[in-house]
Amino acid sequence: MGGTWNYCPAAFKQNVSVAVPQTSPDAQVEEPKWMPSGDHAGTKEPIFVSPMYRALDTNLPKELMQFSDKPFPAGAQALPHHPTVKEYIEEYADDVRNLIQFQTQVLDVRPSSSGTRKWDLTARNLRTGTRKTHVYDAVVVANG
């Protein structure tokens, strides 16, 4: 799991440098850290280390952060705490959750080599290491 609002405890950040912001598009692709998932089977899940810290609150009022069709919960503080934001985003995505590919890392996006107005997107399944390139009509980069 990754993303700006995915808090990683300090123990995950040992011996890891987090460059924020990454200023070079040619930088090496980040590798996940494999951490115990917390289940009783002893499985691990890929984690991308976030620079977020435990006491982080947003620096924008919830009214400026919210989507036009979904307000923050009534009891949310004016500058929401990071778990509130993460839960808000997860709830907002419920309707499209079946379209999201988890444990998948985008490695490359570029105009399609076919000469059409499409995009080639190369992604890697973090569990299997399998890389696949798919062609899309449009790509949305949504970070932060």
C-alpha cells in the first residue's frame, strides 16, 4: 500500500531515506518494503514508506479539501488529522474500488508507440514481479 495519506510507523522508516519531493524523472523506481500484514498466516505486504508523521494534521481546512459531492464527516476537526483524510478518501473510492489494482506499481507512462493519441502504461505486480504494458485512451496522475 502506498500513497500520501498512508501512514507508516517510525519502525518502517529505519534505514530508509525518503526524498520529498523527487525532482528527477530519471530517478530509480522505488522498491517497496515487505512488512508483516498482521494476519496469523505470517504473510507480508508491500509498503511504500511515507514521509507522514504520527501527529500530522492537514494544513488546509476540510472545506477546501473536500470533494464537491462529499463533505467531510460533521465531527471532523477544521484541519483534519491524517487518519480522517485517509478514511474519507477510501469512502469516496468505494464505488470504483473494483477498478483499482492494488499491489501494483506504475513503472512508466508515455505516449503510445502506435502513433495514436493513446498512452502506454507499464506496471508491475508487486506480488509476482510480472510487468505488463497496457494501452489507455487517457491517464490521470493523482498524487498528493
